[in-house]
Amino acid sequence: MSSTEFSRQSAAADATASTATGPASGVTTGTVTEPYAWTDAKRYLWLLGLIPAVGLFLSLPFVAGFNALGWGAVATAAWFLLPVLVYVAVPLGDLSVGPDGENPPDEVMDRLDADPYYRWCTYLYIPMQYGALILAAYLWSADDLSWLGYDGGLGLVGSIGVAWTVGITGGIGINTAHELGHKVAGSEKWLSKVALATTCYGHFFIEHNRGHHARVATPEDPASARFGESFWAFLPRSVVGSARSAWHLEKERLSRQGKGPWTIRNDNINAWLMSVVLFGGLIAVFGWGVAPWLLLQAVYGFSLLEVVNYLEHYGLRRKKTDLGRYQRCRPEHSWNSDHLVTNIFLYHLQRHSDHHANPMRRYQTLRTFDEAPQLPSGYASMIVAAYLPPVWRKIMDKRVLAHYDGDLTQANIQPSKREKLLAKHGAAQSGPAATTTADTDAAPPQHSAIGEYACPNCGRHYREDAGEPREGFAPGTPWSEIPADWRCPDCGVRDKIDFLPVS
């Protein structure tokens, strides 16, 4: 599949056409059109994605059983069942099973997208995630765990194992929030915030959709790792930079409404308050002794998200266009992996190029592309490599260089190491890191007779009579008065200049 097909206009482009022609999609047999005979081979495998949500519960029978046998040390090790699954079993599964390689046919995309089964696979994660955190708080605070075979409480090592386990649950829960937060339905956006509350990362709901997707693979994006930057240098830059960006985005939106940022209507504040209420409730029930463990699991949880951010765009950079903005995100701007086992646990997150081209697309319909740069293994394996900078550099630096045919000036380079890295790789010049390219995405200036304009990516419409009150544009605001730097509030990847007039 070509880059042109990859970035093709979708729902909103259809909205600009006067009519839709042609028969319904299907397989033609003689003169009869039958529904397309394709089934999702992974349909029931998606339920395995709930395992991280119940990891702590899975440890319980092993702990009780080993304690009953008098194997106390083995029982304590059983609290680390989920970390072993994530860091050992899943990478081994990727190696043994290999890549997936199957894309859903275009003919079934609408039907597959509308199937509610796939939504419930994500919805169910959240109550299990909360149940795991409540169980963890109980285990951290209980003085009598005789039903698990303990003489007293959990102990330090057991408490660390529980914190690590629910941290993984919450970290993968951020990926569930990521899937839900990109959708238009208010209920799914609300569930996204709920899933983020256990890791105190509610601002991700704002920054990822409206910040990262707009600036991905550019030096301005805190969540895009630079060539030569270790994960341990990237982590604080991304955590702090993403929070600042989320605050700025909401402050800007609210200022257009004539409001300051210190309001419950600030989506950062109301998302963070969910964490305050959740943690406050757990502390009220189980005591202050659980507070350090709640904090520890939250920090580990969002660091798990950030290590995935680190590997997704390492060293990749979009070019500037002749209009002064960055080119549209294309397959070559994301590291992909189509290893089946990790795909199941992360809702196709590894098909990252398609996600950035079509952020509203549900996970079951995401596609893999041969022309996208590929990681040598699944995310689960690459996370371990990212924790070890020398290993990461040995694996990935040569791939970035190969991606740019040896011209490192095209990459997104760590500024403090720029001259050293360019000299090391035979590119001593220190001029602009990327040449400009023609802007082929901007729509020519056009006027809609009915005052309606559509996003060519996700289909969001701006109607002059209705305005966008939440964005600070009152009903009756003409399209000409919308700021040139305003982006689609749904997909976050299309600027005003890209919108198409609706006739």
C-alpha cells in the first residue's frame, strides 16, 4: 500500500461530495452480491488484552498455594507474575509467533469499526483495573493475611511486587485510555479520563490528542525521542514537557471563551481531580500507609507509557513545507512492529503509522505498512532494550541512519550531542536538519455557500451558525475569523487550511 493510499482523505472528503455512487461492498457471485466473506482471526484473542488488568488477581491462588506448601519464598515471588509475563513471556511469544501481517480488507472496514464487541473489550479493562488497585490497597494495609498463608502482613518484597503489578495494570490502562480518548463519543472520552486516574496522568487526554498528534516527529514535541537521547534523559523531558503543553493548550482554549485556566472546566484540572478523589478515597479507607505505594505504582505506570513513547518515534523527523508548517505525518515518521503477541496486549498500538494518519480509527481496523520503518521485535522486547542505553544505541542508531540513507542531518537529533553525532557519522555540517518540501495537503481557499467546512481526516464539521462554543467560537462566527493555527479538535492532525467547504 502506497503512502498516497495511506494518507487518503476519508469521512469528511466524502461529506463534500454531492452523492455516493456504486453498490454496497461485497463479493459478487454471478448477479448476486453477498456480504464480504472475511472474519477477524484475532477476534477472540483480543480478550487476552484483559490479562494485565487481572494480573494481581491471578497471583492470589499461586501465593496461597505456595504458602500452603511451605514455600514462602516462591509464594512471595508469585506477586511478580505479571512483570514476568510482560518482560519475559510476551517477548518470547513475539519471537516464537512472529509478525501478524494481515490487514482487514477495505470492504469490511465499516462493519468491523461498528462492531460493539471490540469496544467492550476495552470497556471491561477499566473496572478490572480499579478492582486491582483496590485489592492492592487492601494488601498493602492488611495486618492479617492468614487467608493467603501469611502470619501477618504482606512484607516489603511482597508490597513491591504488588506495586509493580498494579503499576503495569495502570500503565497498560493508559493505552486503553489512549484508544478511548481518540473517539468522538463523550462517554468514551469520560472513560478515558477514568482510566488515566490511577496513574495521575489525566493531562495525557489533552496533550496526546491535541499536542503530540500535531507535533509528532518534530523537535517541538516532548513525546518524540531524539537521536542520541537516552530513555533516562527523555523521561523527565517528556513528563514535564507534556504537562506544560497540556496546560498551555487548555489555557489557550479557555482564553478564547474569556475564561482563565483555574476552572473546573479545564480538562487538566478535572482529570487530575479524579486522581485526587480516587487516592483520597483509598487513603480514607485503608489509611495513610498506602499513600507511598499508590504514588510508586502511579510513577511506574506513567513511565511505562513514556518508554513506549520513546521507542515509537526515536530519531524520526518530519520536514517543513513551503508554507512553513510541518508535512503531514506519513508512514516513515513512526517506528512500527506487527508482532502478533504484543499487538494483542496493546490493541494494535504497534501499527503506529496508521494510527497517526487516522487517529479516530478503532484498533481492530488499524493496518500495517511495509514502507513504514520497522523495529526488530515487538514493543515488549524493545522496552527492555530502551532501559539499557548502550543496548538501545547498538540496536537502533544504525536503523535510523539506514532510514535516512546515512544522512543524519535529516534526523531529529539531541541538540546537546548534535555536533558530536554528526562528526561521528560523517556528516560534520551543522545546518538545517531537514529540507523543505511542497505542501500537498493544504486545500485551496474556497468558500462554502452554506457556511460549513469539514475536516478531511475525521469528518468533524464547522458550521458558522453553530460555531464551536467549547473551542471559544460563538454561534455565528464566520470561518474567516477562525485563527489560521486552529486545528480540528477531534483528530488534532488537520489545520484550518486543510478543511474543505461543504456544498
